[in-house]
Amino acid sequence: MARPDRRVNLAVARTIPPFLLCVCVYACYIVTKPLCIDYLIRPLPKYSRGSRVGAGIAILVIFYVLIFVVIITYLRLLYNITRNPGFLPRSSPPTKEQQETEPSERPQRRKRKHRRTRTAEKPDKADIDIERGADGNADGGAIPLDITGLESFYTKDVFVCQEDGRPLYCSTCCRYKPDRAHHCREVDRCVLKMDHFCPWVGGVVSETSFKFFIQFVFYTLIFCVFSLIICATFTAEILQDTGGANVHLAIGIGLSSLFGLFSFGMTISSLQLAMWNLSTIENLNRRSAVWTLAIRVPDRMLARLNPESRWAPTFRTITYPLPPVPLSPEAARDYQPPEKQHVFAILQTLPGENPFDLGSPFKNLQQVLGYSIIDWFLPLRQSPCADRTTGDSFYELGPVVSRLKKEAGLNPPPEPQPTTQNDTERKHKRRRSSHRQSQE
Ligand SMILES: [Zn+2]
């Protein structure tokens, strides 16, 4: 499906928030004046009905509480989208030498061209050149070998990489992209765990705002269902009494049905994505996506990587830090790698596997909504997945990565179990009884 033009998206994004505000003001008017005041609390003579003050006040209270919650979640969402959108800073373009030099230590990329599979990072044909940068150039043209900014990747235990072991590169922003980051055409920046560009909220929904987006569409759904029920009920009553309908209430039915259907679809699809631990972009090719991961080889297993070792690894490796570029043949000969090296195995998932799926929908939901019921329903705290304080990987990883490690033999050998007090007592008892038996 063709994606709408960038300028159209931006124009719609600027128009829709004020339009939504007008709809809210009009909805307040419908429920307050024509429905509650003119029909329930102080009925106009044309309705020939008695006053129902209790019902009118109850409807007003529930309606304003619900619209207040919708507005609060919308403002929270807007705040994060404008003040904390998860954009990544741009870098300066690599120098000409960096683009043209390819050190001999790097894996042979061109030989493996025929093995290239569809990867999780290529959701949309139009984005391929941007996402993969010059690396996606079929003619093997300029390859950026910028090594700046790699430290934040190789100091982790696992990160998403290209087939040569380097992280994914954005040639527009001239930087390596953390796991799950995606280049957004509308804002022309890489965005952390970008979900989609949403014209309804006028910006990019990403890891910092996805939780508030779910809460907003969920509360909008409840608000629309309530509005639809009251508008439909009293329209039916008025029709029965007078034979005609109130125009404002009829428009209320139309608006609440329209926004209700829309928010229902968005709530279901967003919750489903959160339960699968996927973003909208990752979901586009979730059945065929193959993730290439760089998984750290534990230091104590490095000796086994020696080609003369009896343990023959079945995977390719990459060693960080990469040598500086450009590196002439003489300089390459004299190059002394730093003492502290980080060796990574380059492993691939099976098509359709998601390394970020934690194995249960509930655990995946917790990554977005939070760990307590308050977090789930109140738009206060950030999603746990946006927390950057844990250091092993950019996002929590699930059973797929554990399996890859196990298959590649990268799991550390089990620690010997410390002897517990019970074990010692049992041993003593056994020894005492055998000693008694031998005395008898
Ligand atoms: Zn970018």
C-alpha cells in the first residue's frame, strides 16, 4: 500500500488537533444544553415531560469525568510527543576516506550478497535506501565505515546488527541506530522504537509515548461508548414522544459512532502489538523478519575461538573496538588492538521470530504499560522499556536469544551448586549409619 505523501501527513497533523478540540467543545455543548438542561433538568414545553434532575446531573458528572480523563491522557501524550519524542541526534557525515576504505579485518560483505535475507529492519521498500544507508547499495558503492559512536553498542551483551556485525546504519542521520530505532520520513530523524507517525496527535508515537497513546485511545473508546449510549437512548425517547429527532443529538450519535469505531480499532491493534512486543513498523513483516544479532562471547570462552581449538564455532565473529579508519596496509600491519576486546558472535533468528518477545503476553504488556495497576491506568510514569539504565541490551530480550546462545554454546557452564546445610547433615547421617552397621 502506498504511504501518504510526507507533506500531506504533516498538514493533516497540524489540522487535526484543533479539529479534535472543536469536536470536544461541541460534544460538551450537546450533552450540557440540548440533552441535560433542555430535556432532562428543565424540559422545554415541546417535550411534554417532567423534570429528571437526578438523571441529568448524573449524566453530566459521568460525561465530564470521562472527557476530563480523555483530555488529560491526550495532553500527556502531546507533552511526550513534543517534549520527549525519542529522536536521536544526527551525526556529521563520514569523511571521503572513511567511505572508500574497507579494512581487511572486516567480514567479506560482497561475497555473501546472495545470502541476504529480508531483515526486520526493512519494513517498507521506500525506506530501504534510508534505513540501510550505503550498505544497501546493490552495486557495492560507497560503504560508510564510520566507527564513532560504536562504544554504546559493543559495551552491551547483545545488539541488532548487519550481517557483518556492525550495528544498523542510517545514512540520512549519519549514525548507527540502536535496536528498534527507525528513520521517520516526516520528521527526518531516527526515532527510538518508532511506532508510527500519527496525524491525530501531530507527531511520532515512539517508545516514550506508546503507553500514553494506548491509554488515550482506550479512554476515548469508553467516552465514545458512553456518549453513544446516552445520545441514542434519548433520541429514541424523543422520537417516540414527538415524532421528530433533535439535530444535535443525532449529530452526537454520528460523531460518537465514528470516533468510537476508530478508537476501538486503535485500542485493539495497539494492545495486540504491545502483547507481541512489536511496533507497528516491525509488525509489517513480522512473519518473515529475520533479525541478525551480535551476541557477546563470554571472555572465558574466547580461548575456544582459536581455529586450532577442538571446539569449532559455527558462527562468524566480530571484534570491537574496530580499528580506526582509514588504515593503510603498513598501518594495518603495525596496528595493535586494544587490550580490552569485545568479541561478538553474529547469529540470526529464524524467519518470524521476535527476539524481544519475552515469552508471555502479560510480560510484554508490562514492558509498555508498567508493573502496577496504577501504571496501567494512569498516564504518569514512562514505560519500563524506555528505561535506559539497564546495560545488557537496549531492550529486554526473550527466549529466542536464550535459545540462540544455547545453540551456539555461548551459555556459561552451570555453576557448581554450593553444599547446603541440609546436604551436609544428610551426608553425616549416612556416614553415621554406615559406621554403626559396620560396628554391628
Ligand atoms: Zn535516521
